[in-house]
Amino acid sequence: MAENNKQVKIHVSHLKKSFGELEVLKDVSIDIHEGEVVVILGPSGSGKSTFLRCLNRLEEITDGTVIVDGYDITDKKTDINKVRENVGMVFQLFNLFNNLDVMGNMMLAPTELKKATKEEARETAMRLLKRVGLADKAEAYPAQLSGGQKQRVAIARALAMNPDIMLFDEPTSALDPEMVGEVLQVMQGLAKEGMTMVVVTHEIGFAREVATRVIFMEGGYIVEQGTPDEVINHPKEPRTIDFLSKVL
Amino acid sequence: MLLKILSTYGPLLLEAMGQTLLLALCGLFFACILGLIFGLLSVLKSRVCNIISTIFVDIIRGVPMIVLAFFIYFGFPQFVSSSLGIKNFTLSALQAGTIALALNCGAYMAEIIRAGIQSVDKGQMEAARSLGLPYWKAMRKVVLPQAIRTMIPSIINQFIITLKDTSILSVIGFPELVNTAKNVVANTMRSSEVWFIVGVMYLIVITILSRFAKIMERRINRGRE
Ligand SMILES: Nc1ncnc2c1ncn2[C@@H]1O[C@H](COP(=O)(O)OP(=O)(O)OP(=O)(O)O)[C@@H](O)[C@H]1O
Ligand SMILES: [Mg+2]
């Protein structure tokens, strides 16, 4: 693949994840290079979220190796908090801190983790809020924002830590249709700037336009992967064809 | 007669009410600390911590406070001097009363705090952790502030219960309101008036507390919207 000369940002080999008896990820291996935008498609329950959450160890990894940004996060000795500082995550339900206003949400991690002084953090926050078009909402509380606005703040909050990698778990699934566009637009901008992104989504249009690689997951395996054209327009695996025929 | 008792024994009863409040405050202070410790132990992802917390709560809930008070005031010093060989170990009624109240109220506070923390959406902790915040920072800056909002009405309610429970500690001779009132009754032989006065005194203090709780609750809910 063309990205092969670039640095490997995420290396996953033989990743397995079980919840008790239930084996959700059975054997997943993948390398993701700097600047790639990997979109993960797959039916509900196929383990997409679980896979994403293993990449910053929000889920304990049962077996296999996951190396993120050069850190082996399957190694118990790795300071996972240090790794997470460089890996932003955006959730389906936004998860803005309800006790803090937008500014507080943006400044909490950079200041608490001594990444920036209060003034620097405030400046960065304002710059990022402008970028996502919400400079006028700095003082608003999450409850006063629309879904699309919340998600844009959530993206900006993750960016405030100046991450190398961004993970998105169905960032537009909880949004009213008219708000999906504004969030995808921000994500597209990030992709253009060369952010390494892993995105779980059902937005086939986004996958087609923005992804450098599309992965189809089912039953705890990567069933098929390739360029958007290969996977979405000319899928080879029957299960991919079946899935796409339902969502397209 | 009521007025005569009031004028003669009023100051004494007021002072006893002061002692009641002192005991309640001491008990509540340590109950908050115990509640926080055991409440947090019960939400940690460690089985051992959860079990320690459960055992504490179950024991305290399963033993009447009057038994607890007797044990701490009489039994515990005896145990210390006979088993550990420390002579002349005693607890004052205030000390023993504070411990009994703190243990009793602390167990209920632990439950309130556990429920409060669990009422905060898991996504809040996950989002904080995903930014690189350590567990305790995330707890302190994100989860607890939200948990406390939901806990305040229950905590004030528990405060009221604890205030009333101080009367149980009359059995170990602490000069709180009920104990003092018993002496007044013995002196005056006027049960009806004395207990009426004492009842009204409790009622006034607790009504003030409840009103305060209502106001706090309304404030919190207003902030929600
Ligand atoms: N914490 C958990 N405990 C037990 N089982 C879980 C847990 N999280 C996920 N699972 C199970 O793992 C399987 C995969 O879940 P996952 O959320 O990764 O799927 P998904 O592909 O993201 O689906 P969706 O499109 O519905 O979000 C499901 O069967 C789910 O019930
Ligand atoms: Mg999911």
C-alpha cells in the first residue's frame, strides 16, 4: 500500500477480546499508518466499538499485541495515561462533562495534565472552538447545546490535547439528520490536515469520500478491507455484499 | 406549669440541645469521612475493596445502634484493657457517642455516595480517562461534582435521621436533650410538659433543616435545566 513508507501509528496483531464467555474480537490484525483515515463498517454487535476501545485500552485487552504511537499498550508497565494524551476519542453520545461549561470541558485535561498553563489552554480552546464554529458557545453548558454542537465541542476537546491519532465511535449516530453534516465537515477538515483517524460509522458517503481505507468487520474478524472503491463499490466477500445491500 | 418549667429548666434544656447538636455534628463529620471512604471502596474496580465496603455496611446496618453504643462505651474499653493490657483505657460519652453515630451514619452515607457515583453516566468517566486523566483526577473533577448534586437531598435527610438518633445515646449517659429531659422529669414529676417541650425543640430544629434541604434541592434542580 502507498502508506507503507510512512510511520506505523497503530499496530495490532492477533488481538482478542472476550467479555467473560463471549468472545467479541476473535483475531484482529492491522497496521494503520500516519495520515490514514480508516473507516470501519460492520453490522451491529460485530465488535467495532470494542475494537476501537481496545486501541486506547478503555477495554482490557484479552490477548494479542497493540502498539500505539510506539507504546505497547498490552504491556502492563506502559503508562496508559501518557498514551491516551496522544489519542483523542469521540463518543457516540458526546460525553461532555456536564458539570463544566464548554471552556471548562476544553481546558480540564490540558491544565490538569500540565500540558499548558491556564492562559495557553484558554487560547488553544478559543482557537479550536472558532475552528468548529462555536466560539460564541464558550460559556454554554452542555445541556444548552444541540447534539451537533455537543459533538463539535467533543471533537475540539479531544483536539485540545493536540493528539496524533483520533478515534471516532459512531460520532453522528445520535444526531438529528440535519446536524450530521456539520460534524462530518469538521472530521473531513481534520482528515485533510493529515490526522490519523479511525472512524466507526454508518455514513457510507463519508467513507467513500474521506476514507483512505475501509474495513468491513463481522463476527469479531476483519472480513474485507481495501480502498473505498474496492470495498464499497466492488466488494468480494458475500458478507460484505450482503451488509452493503442493506445499508446502501 | 408549662411556663414555669420553661423558665426554670429552659436554659438547661437549651444547653442540652446544644450538646445534642454538638454530638450530631461530631458524628456527622466523621460519618462523611467514613461514607466517602467506604462509598469509594464500593465503586472501585477491585473485588477486595468492594467486599470490604459491603462487610462494613452490612455489619453496621445489621446491628442496632443502641447495641453499638453499649459495645463502644462499655465493651470496647474492657476489651482493650483485658486483651491488650492497656490499663485505664476509657472513652468519654462524647467520644463513644461520636464513634457510634459516625459508624452508623457512615454506613448509610457510604450507600448514598455509592448510589450517587453510580448515577453518573459511565461515559463521563470514560471521556475523562480517554483524555489521559488518571482515575482519581477524573473522579474528583468530573464524576464526584456530578454525583454530589444528586446526593445532597439524601445526605441532608440522613443528617436529620442522625440528629434524631443522638437521642439513643442517652443510654450511655451523654447529657444530650433526652437524657437531660429525663432528669428534669425526675425533678419536676411533670412528664407531659417536659416531653412536650422537648418534642417541640426537636421539631423546630429539624423543620429548619428540612426547609434548608428543600431550598437546596430546588436550587440544584434549577441548575439542571
Ligand atoms: N462491557 C461489555 N460487557 C459484555 N458484553 C459486551 C460489553 N461491551 C460489548 N459487549 C458485547 O460485545 C459485542 C460487540 O459489541 P460492540 O459494541 O463492539 O459492537 P458494535 O460493532 O460496536 O455494534 P454497534 O454497531 O451496535 O455499536 C456485543 O455482542 C455486545 O453485546
Ligand atoms: Mg458500537
